[in-house]
Amino acid sequence: MPLLPKDDDSTRNSNNGVNGVNKQDSNAIPKANASPTYDTAYENGPQLSSVRASAQEKNGKSKIRDKDEAFPRISLPVELMRSSYDVVVIGSGYGGGVAASRMARGRQSVCVLERGKERWPGEFPETTVDTLKELHVSGEFAPGDRRGIPGKLVDKGKPNGLYQFVVGEGQNVFLGNGLGGTSLLNANVFLESHPDVLNMEIWPEELRGKSSWEKYYERARQVLEPVEYPISFPEIAKANLLKKQAELMGWSDKYYRVPQTTRFEDGPNSTGVYMRASQLTGMDATGINDGSKSTTLVNYMSDAWNWGAEIFCNCEIRYVTKAPEDRGGYIVYFAWHSCNRDRFTTFFDDLMWVHAKKLVFFGAGSIGTTEILLRSKQMGLDISDDLGSEMSGNGDMLGFG
Ligand SMILES: Cc1cc2nc3c(=O)[nH]c(=O)nc-3n(C[C@H](O)[C@H](O)[C@H](O)COP(=O)(O)OP(=O)(O)OC[C@H]3O[C@@H](n4cnc5c(N)ncnc54)[C@H](O)[C@@H]3O)c2cc1C
């Protein structure tokens, strides 16, 4: 295991830019004296990843993105990772994305570690063969009627593939690995919790009741920009059927078009990333190539990048320990999926690490975070014995066609 080197923060404190942009360049990243709070930052902060937007408009004309038109990347090669950051964020879905964006806006040096790869519209699999190459199935196959026969343990497919199924008794989980997490594969529906849920006593007092949440919903709304399916778009047979069913049941007043984070017009989003109007491909659950999906890649993660966060993909966190006392903070240990390193049986024995001076955010999803914390507990981190118990899911079924 490598020894921890002395703190190295010189790059962050210099005037040299991060992410290839000079900090003095007022158009690209925040002005040194801007000191935005999160509330004001969207008004005052940078609105445009200019490189990305400029790639979309040629000769003043809007054009459909070619499949092989390369996007600029926002993740860095692992070789460029520094040994120490103020904050390390694990995962890049909604949890990790929000944490990275807020911490970067709060002028912390931020390192984001994501297990999956960075993939932009145009790079998602569209054929069955390509989709199968991105599949990872792990867990214990345990069919309901197995009469005490132990399930079969499986771990097959691409370890950090885009589509992961975790199977187990009573619950199966489908999740996404990639820069953007499961937002790359979800259904884009933006709904607020029912007030009865928010009134439950289980919430800490400061989060109890709908009014405590309004400020946060508003912030998320500003970033994710949900809209209803426009009436100017083609009619959708399924939506019409649901409407008819509601009418027949006397629930017409309950039928409405849900707000969704799909884009229905071309133009830059809240972060300045140029988006395209949906072409109604229906490929939400495998990744959409038309540039209309408001994943955390194109909002929270791009925003974090705009504010100087350093993002590293193909990094699978194994566990976190407390750093030695003279150093403080935490050490985050990870395996690097690159150059086919994961084909070796010793892959998880030879770990890399990064130091978090202040905070580690666990945004690896409910399965990923629990796994990392359970392993961290085994490695000595002081964590409750209740970890991993009483988990429940929110889906009844999932179909792919
Ligand atoms: C098919 C489908 C449709 C859905 N539709 C909707 C919807 O319409 N509306 C809605 O609100 N919600 C929907 N959801 C749920 C929603 O997408 C999830 O609740 C949300 O994405 C979870 O966010 P998260 O940040 O907690 O985790 P995730 O988005 O899963 O992000 C976790 C990230 O951590 C990474 N990671 C995991 N383990 C490690 C590790 N060891 N080291 C490093 N990185 C790691 C993963 O690669 C991933 O990128 C849907 C989900 C699915 C599967």
C-alpha cells in the first residue's frame, strides 16, 4: 500500500485554470470575486460550457449531431488525480451530482470518482448486441419458489458496464453505471412527494412537512427544468388510453401530463449545455442518443466541472477509512477499471487511493453506497450495525422491449 505523501494543494491555489480553462477567463468559469451562494449562483455563475455549445452550431445553422462527432470530455485521466482534495464525491447520479455541484460552487476542491465511463449522446448502445456488451449481472439468483434450495451466486458481464442488474431474494435492482448514474437510464419524470409522506414523523424536524421541502424542490426545478409533454407534439397512444381510463373511472380531474426532464426544444440548458428536442425514440431506459435527456451529466456534473471539480471515471470505490490523525479526513480506496486491469483476479488487491481533507459524499446509489459502507465497516470505520437492513424498493416491475 502506498505511503501518503505530504499535502499537495499547490495546483488548486495557483491562478492556473482547472479543466483547461484559465481562471482569469471571465466567460468560462466564475470570477474570482463572484463568491456566489448556491441560491444566486445560477443567475451570476457561468451559463455556458462554450466548447460544447459551439460544437452544435455550424455556419449559424442548427444541425443534428453526427454519431461520430466527438464531444469534449469533462472527466480527466486518472494519472492527473492529485493526492488530496477538500471533498471527494463517490458516484455521479443525482446524489453525487448535487454534492459535486454545490461543493464546487462553495469553492472547495472537489474530486468526483465514478465507476462507469463518460458517455455523451450518440454513444449509447442501440442494438441488442451492443447492449449485451454493457450488461453486468450480480447477486444471488433466488426465484420465489425455490423451496429452501440456495440460490446461485452470479457475477457475470462487464464489471462497470452501463446496465447493471443486482438480483437477490425479494428484490432485483436495475441501475446505471456511467457519468450521470441511473439518470442516464431513467424515465425523466419529475414528481414531488405526496404531502402525507413528507409529514411522516420519521423525518428530522427540519425536513418535516411540504413547506420545508419547497425551497429544495425549487432549486432542483431550476436545474432540471421539467416541463409537460407539449400539446404541439404528436399524440401518444398510451397517454390517450390512460386519459380514457381515468375518465371511465370518474377520475378525469386526476389525469394530467406529468412534468418531465426531457427537452422538447433545441437550446442551452440551465448549465449551458446545448440540448436537442426529443425525437421520441423511446430509448429512455437504455440511454438516449438524440441529446434530449436531462441527465445529471448535462446539468449537475457539467455544472460541477464548470466550477472546477475534477472528475475521474472507471474508478470503483472499495472502501473508505479515516486518515492518520496527523493528516485528518478520510482515505478513499478505489480500483481503476482501465487497460483491462479488471481481467486479473488480483484486481481488487491492488488499490489506488485519494485523500479527502474534509468530507466524503457517498452518492453511489442505495446499493453501491451500502456496499462501500459495509466494506468500510469491515475495514474499521465506525458505522451502525443497522446498515443494510430494512431496505425497500419503489418499483413493481420493469419491462424491456
Ligand atoms: C428504469 C428506471 C426508471 C426510473 N424513472 C424515474 C423517473 O421517471 N423519475 C424519478 O424521479 N426517478 C426514476 N428512477 C429512479 C432514479 O433514477 C433513481 O432514484 C436515481 O437515479 C438514484 O440516484 P442516485 O444518485 O442515488 O444513484 P445513481 O443514479 O444510481 O448513481 C450512483 C452512481 O454511483 C456509481 N457507483 C456505484 N458504485 C460505485 C462505486 N463502488 N464506486 C464508484 N462509483 C460507484 C454508479 O456507477 C452510478 O453512476 C428510475 C429508475 C430506473 C431504474
